[in-house]
Amino acid sequence: MEYPASTYKDPFAITPAYLIQRKIELANIQPNQLVGDLGCGDATVLIEAVTKTGCKGLGIESDLGVIELARQKVKEAGLEDRIQLVQEDMFKTDLSQIDVLILYFSRFVLGQLSLHLEQNLKSGCKVITHDFDIPAWNHVHFENVPYVSGLEQEVYVYEVS
């Protein structure tokens, strides 16, 4: 199925380290699992997940400049054998082998992406977002993760059935 191309693109944003750590904990990632990150940016989330859990990672990024940065960071971390990075449209990405999918997109983009996720993720796959929920999906866990400043960020955990 072809999905309409969006004219809107969320900006590349760096997820704070404490929030990455909490998302990894909530996902309960195991060493034999494949962790995916759509819009992986500089691959920091995947590098942390692989380093902390021993899993494998798959990063998808459409922006050539950003994926080059990700490749450089993965190489510097010595994880080229554990993290695969692909430059492609996330609406065309094969997600069928992913066990845990970590996302950070606006609610608008998550809404556009939700059908592709439903049709392509395997049963039991955990999907974790922060700040924005996936429209029409029911989360299995929700929590507010505190900032150092005292503010909070919302984290949503979903499980594909």
C-alpha cells in the first residue's frame, strides 16, 4: 500500500539522556531483541539501548546529513556490527522483525504513521513514545518522567496485539 507523502516533517531533536534511559527501562529490552528507531537522528537512542542491553539496533532516517552524523557516532561507539542504519522513507520501511520501537514524533506525524505501524509491526512489539501519544491507540503504560527542572515529560508504552 502506498501512503501519501507528508509535506510536514518533524525537526531533528535530541532526547535527553535521562529520558532515553527511562524509555529503555520501560521497554525491558532483552539482548536477543531488535530495537528500531524511526527518525533515528544521530543514533544516540540506539547507541544507548545497544550499549546498556546488548540488543541489536535498526535506525531509519530520511535526512542524508543526519544519517551521516548517525553513522559517524555509531562508528565512534564501535557498534557498526550491532546497529544497522538505513536512509529511507519510514513509511516504506520493513518493520516486521522489530521487537521494540522507540519513537519521538509530533502527534500529527504519529497519527500519519499509525496505520503503517499497525500493518507492519509484529504482535507483541512494544512501541514507546514521549510527549505525544499515538492517536486511537491504547497505551499499556503511562508515566510522567520528571525533568531536573521539576517539569515532567509524558512517556507512553504500547504493545501491538
